[in-house]
Amino acid sequence: MQLALQPPRGPAFDRRNANLLLAVTFWAFTYALFTYRANLRYGDAYELISAVRLVPTLIGAALYWLVLARLIDGTGDRPGKPLAVLATILPASIAVLIARVVLDQMGANNPNGFAGDLRFVMVWGGYFGLWASASFALRVVPRLNFSAEPSAGAVVRRLQAKKVTPRHNSAMIARAEMLERLALEIATLPSPERKALLACFASPGRYETADELELLSR
């Protein structure tokens, strides 16, 4: 009974879970990166948990999740556009910068001031663009078909869509019977005449029956 009440889990459900996991991973990566950067800069004086790093990286992870869910996945079977994904780097960086500035105004511990905020956002924006571009390449590019030749399934569907009329069917049967009679007649000819006739078929006109008639000259 409980299994029957559970909603079905499809590809969209799996993508939502994957997007959430990627966003959490992106936040953990950026927070650990800037924490290590602060440790290199301030030594033992740095703070492991700092609001000036925690809040902007959380906002950045939420923006990365929005890019994954709204732009990279696209709508339905239509994938996102690469320019739309790249265009999010600057607005996302500005949003993170505003969050840093607001925290500074609220009295957060930021000894570097606005210059430190700019350096923080420049580094964060580079990693945001890298993660967004990699996510687009790994998720969208395999769904695109760059082959100029149609797939076998497309060819079969196109052939099935063509309607074969009785008149067309009878014409094909008559053509096959004519080719069969012609092949039998050529098979009775002497070898020199047969080769001369096949040489005519091998002219630039290139009839479709030339390959079949070549077997008779062997």
C-alpha cells in the first residue's frame, strides 16, 4: 500500500537530486577554498566559520543551482544555450559582491574592506564560470546530435512514413522482372560480348545494375 502511494521517480526526479548534490558540493568546495585562502593570508588568526565567507558562498551555491535547474537542463527536450549559461557569471558575481558589502555594513569581520570583497568575487566568479561551463558540457553536449547523417531509427521512421501506392508497387515489380530477364539474356552471351556490354554499363552514366551484372562476367 505504501509503495502504491509513493510517486513515480523518473529522470526529472533524478536530475533534481543531482542538481541539489552538485550545488552542495559547489558550496563545500568554495567555502573550503576561501577558508584555506584565509588561512594562508592570516595564519592562526583566521576564523574557521566566518559569516563573510559562509553567506556569500551559500548565495553563490543557490545561484549555481538555479543555473543548473533553469538554464542547463532547459525545458522539456530543449537543452539550455551556452551563451545563456555564460551570461550568468557577471550577474551572479554582482549578487555575491552585494552580499559581501551588506555584511560589511552590518559589522562583519572583514579587515580588507571593499578591496577584499572585489578579490573574493573575482576568484569566486572564475570558479562559478568553470563549474557552470563544465556542467553544461557534461550534461548538454552528449544530448546534442552533431552527425550530418541521419540515425538508423530516423531512416526507418522516414521510410515508414512514405506511403507506397499499388501503382508504385506494380511498377517496382515490373522493373525487377525486366532486370531479371535482362540478366538471363546477358548470361547466355559469349564472354567477349558480355564484357563489352558490361563496359557500356560502366560508363559515367553508372546504371544501378552495373554491380549486379559484374557478377555475371566472372
